[in-house]
Amino acid sequence: MYLTHITTEGERWDQLATRYYGDPLQYERIVAANPHVPLATTLPGGLTLSVPVIEQQDLSEELPPWLR
């Protein structure tokens, strides 16, 4: 399952990960779901991105126990 996100000029992958997952290091999930988008420091406005929906359990399993 995916959410759709339309970028605004200057957004970054890590900002999107923070917005949707609460963790900027989870940006790779969004990058992997959008192979049609060139990897760049900032994103142009108007791109349609797919943001994978993850189960809370999936995310917490990747965190160290003291951050769960």
C-alpha cells in the first residue's frame, strides 16, 4: 500500500521520511519505491511520489530497543 505525495520545490528525501515515518533515516524506503525519480539532493516541485505505508511493528523492529 502506498500514499501519494506531490513534491514542492526544494523538498528532500529525508524530510519526507521524517514527515511520514518520524525518522529521516527511513528515506531509502521512499527512494526505492520511486525508481523513476533521479536521486538528487533536493526534489523539484510537482513530482508524484509513492510513499510506502509500513506497519508500526515493521518500523519498531528496526529501531534499537532503547528507541522503541
